[in-house]
Amino acid sequence: MRSYNKILVIAVIVLLLVNLALLLYMWKGRHPDQSKRQPAPNSAVETIARELSMTDSQKTAYQKLRDEHFANVRPLFDSIRETRKDFLKMMQSPSVNDSDLNRYSHRVAEKQAVIDRMTLDHFRKVRTLFSGDQQKKFDDFIQKMMLRRRDTTNRR
């Protein structure tokens, strides 16, 4: 009986050590080096800077224009989100007329049109930062990014 208890104690200790090693392995695997795990906050800026071989002054000017653009369009995006929330609340109503549906759709479309115009103006301003070859690369880059965004949106 005594040898049975001894074997049982050894087995429990071995199992505890294996579990501890497994937990350490899993913990280290889940938290790799932070630089690998999280993209840089300005990775979009760095990507376009690399693609276009931007100078430091171009990067600074681009970042400023980008920050201004997002500050200007963010309230419009927020407004669209609120309008869509109100629009979706209509599904709770037993009767919804077409004029209400059209009114909400129109609100979203108008705000989206303003965002689109602002974005086009933004890209035109950014484009002036670049020289001839950079402008061609920028045009191609923006086309590629916009098409990628549209493809992603259509897959949802």
C-alpha cells in the first residue's frame, strides 16, 4: 500500500510540472514580442511613405493633411452612424411608410456624398506634395487602396 501512495504522489508531481510547463509555453506563445504583435500606430503613413519614397518633409506635410482630413470627416461618420441607428430602430415599428425610409436613406447618402467630396479634395491636396514620378505612384496606390476597400466591403 505504501509503494502505491508513493507512485501516486510522484505521478501528481509530474502532472503538476507538465501542466506548469504547458501553461508557461502557452503564455509565452500568446504574448510574443510587442513589436511583432501590434502594428505601428502610423503604419498607413509608413506604408505610403515607403511606396512613394517620401522625404521627411513630405511625410510631415502628409501627416498634417491626413490628421486634418480625419478631424473633418469624423463628425460626418459619427452622424451617419447615428442616422443609421435611428433608421434601424424603424424595424421595431409595425408600420413604416416609404417616405420615412427614403428620408433616412437620403440623409445617409447626402452625408456620404460630402465625405466623398472631402476625400477627393484631400487626395488632390496630398497629390500636390509629390513630384511627377511620385504623383504617378500615388495615383496607382490610391486606386489600388480604394479598389481593395471596395472588394472587402462587397465580400461582407
